[in-house]
Amino acid sequence: MIITVLLSCCLTTSFAYFKVYRIIRHRQQQVQANETSRNFGRQVIDLVKYKKFVASMLYIVALLTFCFIPYVLITAVNFSLGGSLGMALAQTFSAVLVFLSSSLNPGLYLWRMKDIRNGVKQLSC
């Protein structure tokens, strides 16, 4: 039951990311087609900023997937095969990886988002 829920959450998150990426890609193509005729070289939206945002989303989803998939797989195997000491140890290490993802997220936000980085610099000074 819990494995199904976790797997569906991962699939839903991945689907949502790719849907957003396709929408932004489509919007970029529309803007490039209309850019020269209507705006005389000015862009309506800042596509570089949106691309960076989508890349940041990809890193967040990748980190989440990297940290949660081992736990889901090990829990599924442990549930289907029964518990052994090795599987319990593997499940403990994968649970540590799940909790580590929460610790890695702030670092990822600091690395990818300039506004947050500047705010932390202002707070520390």
C-alpha cells in the first residue's frame, strides 16, 4: 500500500515537471516567432530566467527521486521477501538517505537561486 502511494507520488511529480517543461518550451517558441514582428527585439518574458527555474526544478526532482527511490525499492523487496538482518540494515540506510534529502534541499536552493543566496548573505552580515 505505502509503496504504491510513494511510487504514484514520484510518477506524478515527474509527470508534472515534464508538463511544465513542455509548456515553457512551447511558450519560448511562440515568443521567438513573434519577437521580431511585435516587440522590436524585446522579449515579453524573461526566458533565461524561466529556463533556470525549470533547471532548478529538475535538480529538485532528481534529488528527491535519488533519495526516495532506494527506500521504496528496498521496502518493497523487504515486504515481499520477508525481513532479514541485511534487508533491515539496507532499509535503515535508505531511510537515512530519505532524511538526508531534507538536509540537502536548502543547499540546493542556495546554489540555484540568487535571491535566496543574497538574502542569506544579508542575514549573516
